[in-house]
Amino acid sequence: MAECKFSDIVEDFLISKEVEEGCATSTIKAYRYDLDKFISLVGDIDMNSPVVRQRIRLFLKKIKDMGYTKKGIGRKIASLRSYFKFLTLNEFIDKNPMSTIKSPKIKLEEALPKFLDLSDIEVIFEKLKDRTVFNTKKSQRYYLIIRLLYSTMARVSELCNIKINDIDFNKGYIRLRGKGNKQRIVPVDNRTLEIFKEYLKDRISYDPEDFLLVNTRYQKLSPRIVQADIKSIKEKCGFSDSKIVTPHVFRHTGATHLRRSGMDISELQDILGHSSPNTTRIYAKNDITKLKQSYSTMHPLNNSDNF
């Protein structure tokens, strides 16, 4: 078989992911980043070389030494696994070198979604309203971003893609565009809707097709800008470096708080846009208080003195 370098088929692989599997642009970028990282660390190797598997393990060792978490390493392995599967199915290589590469085992406590306590959310909103703390042109944007992330549990890419006509102020919901351009409807509290009504009244002009969240030049926000905004909010609110405050943490926080308030897993699945209920069930594990309440109510030893 002719020599096939690692980079030779990357574009074909990404096109397949986009066109045949319908992966989102952000997913394609993630695949490209992971594959480019591999090449930068271990070189553009011949895919049929007998040392490919050793190079893969060398790559994993290098990113571990760089401080990547088990979850981060797992994502790199998933990207490589998908790429080499594509190469094998399309007969670019004879054997799949990923067949014996295992993902790192992640303990339950490491896998549970990180979330903020209700008291943390209260601090953030209190600080955001304090003009002695937040007194810039971006202050209103900061507040709106946090309000939307916490209320809708949208992913950061979904947040950036919300258009004004995606909001139904009468019925009380927002349309989100998720992974694979799948759309879902999520309910929103009345106060958040009122706040956005006032926000749009103050906007000089807009079209229903315009994006809801924009910068000071009325341009669409990018995920990178939102991430930078959240970082600024964390710093101004005085949270420690060890506390994780990211756009995705607000998604986990809203989901965990809803679960703790009694929301059914299937309802939470619809709001989060998970294709599998198994993905949503992680929030049940995140909620020992709900589990304890059910146990106290249902277990015979808690309801009888006869034992």
C-alpha cells in the first residue's frame, strides 16, 4: 500500500464528518484542533508504519505531561479513534492502531458536572447590578449573558446563535439551535423575558432576524468573546482561582438546580437537548439531596417502628 501520511486524509475526514454525519461547525473545529495537535507533538507520520501505535501513546504521554485532564485526554483519544476508524473503513490503512488504546478511567466524582451553588448565583447577580463593581459599556451584556445561560441552560454556541425572532414573548419560550443544527424549544421565566423586552426597546434599531446578543458595534458575539466575558465576571465577583466559572458551568448549574427542585429527568433531557437519557442521568447522581428525600419517603425503615 502506498505511503499515507497522517495529514493526507484529514480534510477528507472532516468533510465526511460535516456532510455525511452532519456534525456542527464547532465539532469540526474541535476535530481539526485535536488532529493538528497530534501532528505538532509527534510529527506527520506514515500511517502504515509499525510505530504508529507507539506514536499515539507518546502523544497521550505528552499531553498528560502538559497538564491535560483525564477528560481532555479522553477527548483526544475519541478524536483519534474516529479518525483512524474512518481511515480503516475507507481502506487507507490496513489495521486500526486505536484498537488497543484505552481511554483513561474517570472516577464518578471526577465525571460529575461542576456547578455553582445557589448562593454563588445570588452573588453574581448582586454584583452585576452593582455599578461600583460593573460600570462599563459591557455591563448590560454581562448581565444578559448570565441571565440567558442560567435560565435556558444553552451551550455557548447556542447562546451566540439566538436571534430576536427566536423569542416568543407571548408563549414564554426561546428556540435554540443545538448540535447538528437540531432545534429545540426551552421555557424561560417571565422576569427574563421582561428584561429582554426592555433591552430591545433601548436598542437603536433591529430586525427580527438580527442576533439577540451583540457587541457595542451591534455585531454577533462569538463563543470566544462570551468565554472572555465570563472570565471577567468571575474576576470582578471575587471568586477564587479554584472555582470553575465558565459558560458551560451555568448550563450544569441550571440543570442541577432544576433537578434538585424536583424536575423529572425526561423533562430535563428535553430542555438540555440530550439525545440519550443516559447523558441526562448524570444530574441525578449530582443530586444526593433528591435521592435522600426519596429514600426517606419510600424506604420501609423510615416509615415504620415495627422493625
